[in-house]
Amino acid sequence: MAQRIEDYALIGDCETAALVGRNGSIDWLCWPAFDSDACFAAILGTHKNGRWLIAPSEHATRISRRYLGNTLILETCFETSSGTVALIDFMPPRGKASDIVRLVRGVSGTVKMRMELVIRFGFGADIPWVRRMDHALLAICGQDMTVLRTPVETRGEDLTTVAEFDVGAGETVPFVLTYGPSHLEPPASIDPELAFQETEKFWQDWCGHCARDGGYQDLVLRSLITLKALTFAPTGGIVATPTTSLPERLGGSRNWDYRFCWLRDATFTLLALMNSGYTEEASAWHSWLLRAAAGSPANMQIMYGIWGQRRLLEWEAGWLGGYEGAQPVRVGNAAHAQLQLDVYGELIDAFHQSRMAKLKLDEQTWALECAVLNHLAEVWDRPDHGIWERRGQPKHYVFSKVMTWVAFDRGIKSAETFGFKAPLLHWRTLREAIHRDVCNNGFDAEENAFVESYGSKLLDASVLLLPAVGFLPPSDPRIRGTIASVEKCLMRDGFVLRHDPRELPAGQPPLEGAFLACSLWLADAYVLSGDLDKAQALFDRVVGIANDVGLLAEEYDSVARRQTGNFPQALTHIALINTAHNLSAARRKSEKPAMQRSKK
């Protein structure tokens, strides 16, 4: 049985990532890339669907873990009655091949250890052919091959590679598992200790470029490391998460594949990276956006594959039982074909923010923006599926309309600021028309709030972003009313739901847990409104449910007190970075006048 979602930690090589449980089992890994088939899928089934366990043979009286400094190197310490052992897990930055290195280091006493390697390609369905060659163990199935190298003697047992060995104080026993295409020669071996040193240096050097000097440094840096780990280095694309089908509600069916790159995250991501000094990563993400969105604006999608692929066909892996029985397990995402108007605004805003931060943009960027805005002028008033990718009938979602306003607003500002040629009169007319349309049809006077969609009485947490994107000032009574309505209707146990629970029949369980990014969006709205104490309290509440190594999933079940949804979630960590920045900047701004007055 899989562990709790928060009991996992992340390792990765900036092209794929694995989840390591507190029990020493790697229960999820897609190889060779984020969107490849999984070869360890136990988190969505059983150990027979693939895992790699290294742990003491006897019961551990205490398990603790940490990342070694500002790195993605995980250390798990097992204390037993016979001694203590440390398991160090990491993936070196990708060279010619992808490796997982596991070092078992004796701390005290002598500990008996057991290793169980179950490789199942094809999301846990395909059993490989295993053979020995030159002190290595090869597992081959179709296009895939892995090579295990270790000085420990291994044997086959019930379609599992197992080993028992002792580790004494001061000893280190290495295991290296390497992926390679099956039609090529087995990938070359690496030196585990040298790989450790190089991996440690890679992450320390990368973290050394962080330019933030505000508060919450450790929290922000861990989130930045997580964001870097979710970056597909060859293209600069950033996946929403390395997992699929971890349920939004425990036991439920809202289980989606998020191993893709969303345009929606663009502005949030760029701000998080630029505010932290990572202009190289921000530029790479911008370049990915430009390539992915190239072509006809009418065909622009809400998400793409890590290489920019456009067909993300959705299917179900029926042989997997699902996380704690939550079915179905989905691969691919049918929402890629939906019309979601908000992504046009996010794209144009991302380009504008990049220019304002003096990032060097491709000369074709403005031509693309003009083409996008010309298309948007024809379709902004259509119903769509909204930011939350509703799979029912399209509606006139308020946030979608607001983001079409953002698209024209940022296009106008870019043209005015940087001297670009543009049909400014036409764009200004459209900007005013969209603003008027939203205020007339998206604000409900009885609710005193902007609602989810035109004609609805239900709320939607995405309207919390209206002051952040500049649609209305935070002092506007309609914004204040919206925040008050969110507090009244969308708050549960101190966290924010993204969907209004009043849409469900009485007695029906909630659709999902509280959406952590939305909780942080409310904190940002508090900051803009000048209520820093409420913002701080909400921020502290969110970071307080991070796991022991600082990772957050998409959602949180406040009743079960468990993280839910795919893990770790880029959008959650991006929101954490940005809220921390906003809080720090607001604190500095509020403190500065006080310091000046005290000098007088």
C-alpha cells in the first residue's frame, strides 16, 4: 500500500523525477522523461507495479529525513535496535544517461539491510527480461533498459531482484540504477561518490545565484529548488507536477495527469523566477512559451508536452488500482483541447512582464502577440471551459473574461512603453468594452461579489486575482465585497476552496480538498488591501502543512489532515514564492516610513 502523499520526497535530474517514501521505497518514476511511461508505479497500485526498496530488515524505531543543505540530495536515517544507517538518494544532473544513486552509509552499530527492486515498464504492466552482464544486472523490455550496478550480491525472487547485506559504522554500500534505450549498448558506469560530490556542487552553485534577501529564505529556496527540479532542461518547459492521478479527493475520481506544461502558469512562474534572480531560467521558460504558442492563435492550447507536443491524448491504465483505490488512473489530459480564454491573457502578460524585467526577447515575440490579440478580438465574448478546466458545457467564466481584458491591457502597455506599432485605438475600445461587460454581468449585487460565471450565484476562488492583475484596485468596494464573500463561502478550516461548496447537494462530500494556491492568492489579496496580519496568518497556515522536507501538493484535506492531489505541485510552490515576496516587500514598505519618522 502506498504511503501518505506527504510521506514522499522528490529527487530528480531536471529531465525526470522520482518520489521516495519515508520507508526507503521509490514508488514513482517515469523514465527517461517526465512524460514517459512509469517504470515504478507502486504509488498508483501495489509493489508489484514497480518500486525500489532499500531499508533495514528489522523494524526501525525512528525514521528522520532531510535534504542535505540547499540541494536535492535526500538523506533518510533509520534508527534500529542494532544501529543507525543513512540512506542517501539523488539523481545526478543528466549526462549521457539518467542515473539514480542510492548510498547506504553506516552511522553506528551494524544494521542488516534488504534491497528489493521491482522494475515494471509501461506504468506497471510490463515485466522485463533480466540478465547478468559484466557485474551488472540488465532489465530490458521493448524500448526500455535499466542497468543495476552494486557490489552487493543479488538474486531473483518472485520476479523481484533482492539482496541482503550488512552495513557497519563508517561503511558505504552503493547502488546505481541507470536508464538507457534498449537498442544501444548499456550505459557506462559512474563513480557514485564522485556523482555525489558533483550533484552537491551543482545544487549549491545554482542556489548561490538566488538574489532574494527577504524573509522566509529557507522556504522560498526549497520551493525554487523544487521548481528547478520540475524544469525539463532541454527545452526550458516546466511541468505542473511529476505525477499523474493522485486524487484531489481521497477515494474520488478527479484524478488527472499533470506531467505537462500549462500556459496558465506562465506569469506566476516568470515572476517567481525573476524576483529571485533566476533570469536564465526565466528566459528559458519564455522561449519555451514562444515556441509552444507559435502557429495560428486559433490553435493555441492551454497546455503542451515538455517538447511542445500538442496531442496529449487521454486514456486509462485499467490495471492500476489507483492511489488508495482512487480510480481511474489517467494518462494524458483531454483538457488540452478545451477553449480556455484566460491563457491568452497569461501569455501576453508573461511577455509584458519579461520586457519590464529587461529580459531579452525574441524579435518574433511582438508579431506573435499581435496575432494573438487580433484573434482574441474575435473570440473574447465566447463561452469557454474556464481556468479550472470544467468538463461540462462552456460558460462565460468571469476570470476568463478578466484575463482577456489583461491581454489587451498588457498589449497596450507594451506598445506604449516600448514603441511598438499596434492598433491602439481598437485595443483600447476592446479593453473598455470587456471591462464594462465583466462589471455588468460578472458582479452579483445580492452576493456583493464577482461570481464564477455570468448569471451564477456561485463563487470561484480565481476572482481573488482581480486586484493582482490590475482589473480593479484593492480598495474598490466590489473587490472588498468579493474578498468578504470568499471568506464566508469558500473558507474551510482556514483554507480556501476553489469551487463553491453550495453547488453540491446537501450531505454530498466535497469535490476535493482546499486548493493551496488559492489560499495563497487570498493572502496576496490581503497584502494588496493592506491587511498584512491576515496575510501573514494565512501564509503561515499554508506553509505549516508542508511536509518534513518542505514539499506541498496541489490540495489539502483539512478533515483528514492530509495533502491531496498531484505532488509536488509547481503552482503551489510558485504561489508560495510570490506570496513570500509580496509579504516581504509590503513589510519593508510599511517599516520604511516608520524608520524615517523615528529619525525625526
